[in-house]
Amino acid sequence: MASLRIPLEGSLYYRGREGQWAYWLHRLTGLGTLLFLTIHILDTSTVYFFPDLYQHAIAIYRATPFMLGEIALVFAVIYHGVNGLRIALFDLLPSWWEADRQRLSFWWVVGLSVLLWLPAAFLMGRSLVVHNFLGG
Amino acid sequence: MTASPLTSAEGPGRRVARPRNFETTAWLFMRYSGVLLIPLVWIHVLIQDVLVGVHAIDLDYVALRWATLGWRVYDGALLAFTFAHGMNGLRNVLNDYVRGRRTRRALDIGLLLAWLVITAIGAVAIVGGVGRPG
């Protein structure tokens, strides 16, 4: 496991600040989304293969922990997209490759992601409260 | 404008010959599919998760949606591009940590098979449509 220990341990001591945070968040949100996506493809496929199981799967998705996870998933999908656009934009504009500008761009990505996520989180949170706690 | 240290050697925007191999194609696929996935995935998430919501989704809802050919094509594009983008991303992450040539090869074959099988399952479901519950 030495091959895993070195990069993971190194990332604790390497002080890359914003650039490194953007990188780790990009990986984390990407891997998290892929995990959900894999499950999501398989559970949606049950509409054709085992329709009875689909009702079951949907019932699980309606549970409170899963709906909270869904709200987090939406943030992951938004951040991964916005940060991906940032990376593509910087690749197109080499004149922007300055440490200060790169550092600031991470905060723009975070701000924009949160701004896009808040209305979605509000609507999903309201749906969660109405259906799971108020019996709507 | 002051020249940044990263580009001062040859000036910004210099061209570098890049090899035409699998990794170049995979990199380009990640970039183009990534840009495409922003509208594709965001619209899907906005409609299904935010506006419709999981409490309104059931077999009838899926059947109604898939009655329109356009939505089946949309879901097919989602399946093809999201999963390929995600699995290749996972391959990139694993290649950062896995050193051994044999382990890498085994993981690549495993990922390729998982990608093909799961994509095929999803594609059969989209083409086949909603079945009748027993």
C-alpha cells in the first residue's frame, strides 16, 4: 500500500491551498457522483427488468437520509461542472495563468456553486419536510 | 501585461505537438463531454430532483416520460456520456495511485467490462421501456 500512502500523506503536508482544494473537491465530487450514477443506472433499469423492484427502490430514495444525500449530490454535480468550466477556461486563456488569479478563481467557483445550489437545496429541503415530516 | 512565469519561455498560447494516441483522445473526450454534460445533467437534475421530486416519481411517471421519443433519446445521451465520463475519470484517479503495470492492466480491464455491462443494462431498459408490475 506504499503507493497509496505517499500521495495521500503528501497531500496533508503539501500546502497547495486553493488550487489543491479545488483539485480535491473536483475528485471527491466526481467520484461521489459516479457512485450515485452507477446505482442510479441499475435501479432505473429495473423499470424494464423487474418493475416490482422499482417501487421498492423509489421508496428507499424517499427516505430522509437519501433525500439529504440527494441535496448533497446536487451540490457535487454543480461544483464539478462549474470547476470543470473554470479549468477549461484557464486552458483557453494562458494569459490568465497567474497565482493570484488562479487562487481567486477558486472562490468564484465556490461562490457561484453555492449560489446555484441554494435555490435547489431550498426546494428539495421543502419537499423533504412536507413529505416526510408534515405528511403531505 | 506582465508575462506569467508559466508562459514566459515562449509566450502565451504557444503550440505544442501532441501525440495522437489513446490518452490524447481520452483527454479530449473528457473535455468535450464535460462541457456537454453541464446542460445535459443540470437540466435532468433540475427537472427530476428539484421540480418534480422523488415523491412524484413512480413507474407511471417513467412510462409517461418515455412515451415521448425525445426523452428516451435524451436519457440515452445521458447514459452514454455521463457514465463514460465518470468511468474514465475513475480510471484517471486510479492511475494516479496504482503503480504496478499488471494491477493497472487488471483494473483497466475490470473498468472496461463494468462500463460495457452497466451501459448495456441501461440501454436495454431505455429501449425496452417500462414493464408491467406482477
